[in-house]
Amino acid sequence: MPRPAPSPELPWLKDSEPLPPVHLAWGANSPAPGLLAAGQDLTAARLLEAYGHGIFPWFSPGQPVLWWSPDPRMVLPAHRFRFHRSLRQSLKRSLLNPAFELCFDRDFAQVIERCAKAPRAGQNGTWIVPEMIAAYKNLHRQGHAHSTEVWIDGELVAGLYFVALGHAVFGESMFTTITDGSKFALASLVSVCLEHGIPLIDCQQNTGHLASMGAHEIPRADFVHTVTQARQQRDIDWARQSLYWDALMAIDNPA
């Protein structure tokens, strides 16, 4: 059996140093495919630089800030979202409840904090460490991080937070305390993407759950090209968005 190729030395970024090109990320035979660089900078400027080039931070407690750009990249094209009949019926029933609300950016801070506390299958902890929470709250204040939220009787019961640069949308994490709650939040985000011509939602990592919702992998080069084009479009006023039911109903996968 051939031995894996040795991994290159990981660059350590100084505050003023740009992120390396994504093609320098560690490859499939390395211990951490997609790992690009490490450092300590989680400022809004660094995050915007990263997302604009198809890079995202992901690290555990006690680690430095690790920057990733996997190849291939998991994405959810808006038109391929699996709005199954069962989910459609569940959402329609919920919308009949006057106490049920779907909205954006009402309480971003609570959404990211709840995502950090949500249990994950096969994980003992969370990658949404305090430094990440503070950084994305700051990014939200600057108008680049947003939340899709599900409320019942004035209580936040599910949510999803994401980064948006123009028409480039990068999903981060979600939580729910009710059946289908995170799917409701994702459906709401997808409906806005369909309504405004946003091509896809970045999912970062390949998981069975995301695949079941219609996500699939594409080459990193294709993903970066899409991001480059999409981030040049006009920003969406996310706080004014809600569910676009007709856009979801136009998706042709009702089974």
C-alpha cells in the first residue's frame, strides 16, 4: 500500500498577512484535507477576506484559528432543495398557527448561542467557541452575518445563522427544539435565495443530513468562481425577508 504523501508545513498568518491561495490547502492524502492556514485573527476584515475567497474558520477549544477550503465543496443549489411533500405539509400546518413566525435577524445573538449549545451527533463539544461567537456577532453588527428564525408564542424554537456577501450565502450552523424546526429555517432561507436569484448556499462540509436536503459536492474551483460572481451583486436586506411560499412551491420535487 502506498504511503500517504507528507503534509506541507502549515502557514502561520500575521495580522496584516493575506490568506494563502486556496489551491495551497492540504490535499486528500493529508491528515486534514482542506486545511489552509492558522493564526489568531478573527476580525471582521479577516472573515470577509476569507469568505470572499471560499475560505472559512473552523477550530476547537485550545486551538489557534484554523482556516479551511476543502475540495470538493458541499453546496446546496437553491433549486435542488428537497421540499418533500411531508415537509411541505408540516410547514403549511405550522403557518396556520397564529403564534408561529418565520423571520430573519430578530435575535441573531440568541441563534448563534443556541447553535453553540445544540448537541451534535458524534461530537462531545462544539466548534462554535466563544471567540467565534464574538466574531460573528461583530460581523452581524456590520451587516454580513444573519439568522433565519422560527418563533412560537414569542419563544425562539429553531434557527440558522449564515454569512452573506452580496448574493453569496454561506450556511454556518442551525438548531431546533421542535420537529422539522431546522428544516423550516432552511426552507425559509432557500425561499429567499430562489426569490432573489441567489444560486446556492455553501454547506462547507459533507454530511448525510445536508445530502438528504439536496446538497452535493462540486469542485472547489467552481465554487470559488460562483462566489466571486455572486458577491458582486447587491446586498439583500435580510431583516425584511420572510418565507416566499410560491418560490418553494415551484421546486419540482414534491415526493
